[in-house]
Amino acid sequence: MNIQWFPGHMHKAIKEIKETLSKVDMFIEVLDARIPYSSQNPVLQQVRGEKPCLQVLTKSDLADPIETKQWLEYILEQQNTQCRAISMRRRGEIKKLTGVCRGLFSHKANGLEAIKVMIVGIPNVGKSSLINALSGRVIAKTGNEPAVTKRQQRIELDNNIILLDTPGVLWPNIENPYSGLRLGITGAIKDTAIHYNNLAYYAAELLLDRYPSLLIARYKLDQVPHDNEQLMEQIARYRGAIKTGGKVDLERACNILINDVRSGALGGLTLETPQMMQAEQLEVEKQRAEKEQEKQRLKAERKKRFKNRQSH
């Protein structure tokens, strides 16, 4: 299932980011620690070019700490990029971020010259909460739904850093269907644009593979279910999601599972690994090649039919 959600204000936001680019020294890209790959916007990566970037993995308290460490090591291998994992519950980690930004500019080490930083990220990744924590006051509106911030705003921080906030933006074509599902599971895509059942069954499959012990503990299971269908039925029975006649309410069970993942009730979860990312990127590239091949085939057929008509 392909999930696409790109309302008009996101198109406008990307255009404004491009227009402001020349005034910016560096980027802070906010990622969800549970999905560091899927929460990276490829359009923003192209826009920033070679400018230094600090990638901040938010919601690390909701992620698997072992997997977060693996992601940090992977990202730090990338050129011109720093990376830190934070939680809103640990404010000391957040306060250190301005020092990391200033450390990327040795020629401005005296702190007298302002560093202009653009902060970007997908919707509902914790960007506004991070801005409020950095500034020490409520500046950016926060909420548990995507697309809260609608326009750019300029914020002055300590350490002579000027922060330019931007609306959360996705990209027009989410080619990787698995990324689309994981974005939906974590709440980056508006719930009205997706179906919980599709998200929940994919989440159930992932969790059975990666975190069966957490499922057993949360839903008091006797053993690991055979498949996602059986898991959803057992969740429904455990939580009393039963319809008239004793039939399980699978739709309610789907809502329960997604809400438990989003809230952290299941425990620390990371829904993707660098290895998964690499495999999925190869699959996307293969699909692109196949689409291009089909496009060229159709173009050749049209050209051939045109020549045949002319010869007659």
C-alpha cells in the first residue's frame, strides 16, 4: 500500500526553504529515533547540498537504545554530518546541541559572529518541542498531530545562534511503501489520510519479528502468535474488544496496537535498521529501473505506430 500525503502548504514550505537557503550556515534535521531512515526527507537532503548538518534523533526514550546506538554510528560515518539522540525528558542533552552547532564552525569559535541555523523535519517528529526546549520558552506550537507549524519563524538562541524554524514537510512521492507505513505508524501522516488496519497489521508483523517479548509482556500472551492475524485477535480478546455474539473487534484491536506503539506503552521500539534501509533502497532502485524500462518501451511503441501511420 502506497501512502501519499502532500498538502499545499508543504509545497509552499519547500519553496520558501529554497528561497532562504543562501542566508543559512547549516541545518538541524530532526528525525524520529524509531524511524531514522523513513523520517529523512530526501527533498530536504537535496536542498541543503553540502551545508553542514546536525541530525537530531528525537523521541529516543521511545526507541530501542541498542538500535539507536547503531543508527548514530551509521549516521556519523556520513560526510559533513553530526548526530545526537535526545529525549525531552533529558534537557541536558538538548542544551548541548547549540555547542555542537558552534563546533562545526571553527572560524566563528569566539562566539561573536552569529550562526544561522535552519531547523527542518517531517511532521510530528518533535521539532517544535525541541525548539521550545532550546529557547527555554514556548515559541513553537506543539501537538500530537502532524502539520502544526504553518510558516517560518526566526528565533534567537544562546551562544549567538539564530534559528529559523520551518513547517514540517513530507515529499511528493514516497516511493518506498514500507517507509510510508512506518511514517503512518509513528504519526507523521495525518490519520485521516490512512487506514489504521493496514498500519496495524504491518506493525504486528514487524513486532512479531523484532520484539516478540514486548508483545508477550504487554498483552499477557501465553506464547508468540503464529502470525499478525492471530496477534490482532489475541489483543482484541485481552483488551475486551468483543462485538455482540462474541466476535472480536479487529478494528478496535488495530487502534489499540497503533496507540500503544506511539505512546511507548509497549516499550522502546525501533522499526527499521540500517540493514533494512539498504535492502529497501535497492528494491526502490530496481522499481525505478523497471518503470523507466516500461516508459521507454511504451515510447518506442508509440513511435513505431506513428511511423506505420505515416507510411500508409
